[in-house]
Amino acid sequence: MIYAIKESFKSKNNNFSFTSNHFDNLFVNSSMSEIDYFVQLLDECKGGRIALVGLDYSGLICDYINRRLSLFGFSGYLGNPMDIASKTKSQQDVSLLIVVSKSGETAEIVRIVDESRKYAIKVVSILGTPSSTLSHKSTLSFVVKSNFTPLSSSEADYFYGKTILAFESLLDYYLNRKDQ
């Protein structure tokens, strides 16, 4: 999958440049200034730690993000949500909290975001719903274009797969910016 994503970004002359059109296919209403701010947040936390939190399938996405970030020298922390809240109180080296939530309304995740904000920890949320509680409480939020709720259990749910694609695109943008 990563190979396919990388190949799709290359132009014929290998001078690919990111445009807002690229991200328009992945996110609802994200601007290049927001994408650049994400890059800045990653730069700022290079010496610190990134805490990641999500429940159920979103937790699996957080694990994926954590593993990918670790390949590029980032120190991540993936634990259960209660543990993350206590870590933000006791460990001031947490520089960034990344949350993944399809609804953006999970009370436990909202509480962790509120607690993190008390300690001036910046929060990036990756969501499936615009205008959610987490969207409003986050430093930066990305809403992934997907069907929010499948009509039946036999209908495909694109949020989780598209979240991985969206994160890979953000990471690729970050790495391309670092190479320039």
C-alpha cells in the first residue's frame, strides 16, 4: 500500500509538488496552511514525545501511525486512554497528542483532550465528522472524506482505510518538505 501511494505521488518527471487539490481528495476543507502547520507541529515535537489515542478501530490506526512515526525518529506513546491522561499530568515531555475518532464525540477521548490542553499540549485530531466536539477542542483537526456511518453491517466503512491514506499523505508531505 505504501509503495502504491508513493508511486501515485510521482509525476512523470519526478518533480512532484503537493497542491491543495491533492489533499482535497482526502480531507474536508483543509487548507495548505493547515497542512503546513501540521509539519510545524511535527518539527516542534521532534525532541519530545507524541501521545496517540483512539478506541477500537481508531486505536489500531493510532498503532499504525505510531509505528510509522517511529521509523522517522519520533518517540511515540500508545497506551490506553486512561493512561494517556495520567501521562500528560506527570510527563511534561509530551509535545503533541494525536487522536483518531470517527465520531469526534467519544466522551473519554474528549476528556483526555481537555486534560491535555490544561498542560498546553497541542492536539491534532483526525476525524470522520466535521463540527464535532473534538474538532472544536483540537489545535488542528483533519476531517477525512468518507461515509460516516454505513447503512448496514454489510456496507463498506471507508473511514479507517482513508485515514491511513490521509496520514501517509501528510507524512509524505512532511518528508518532502524536510528534503527541500
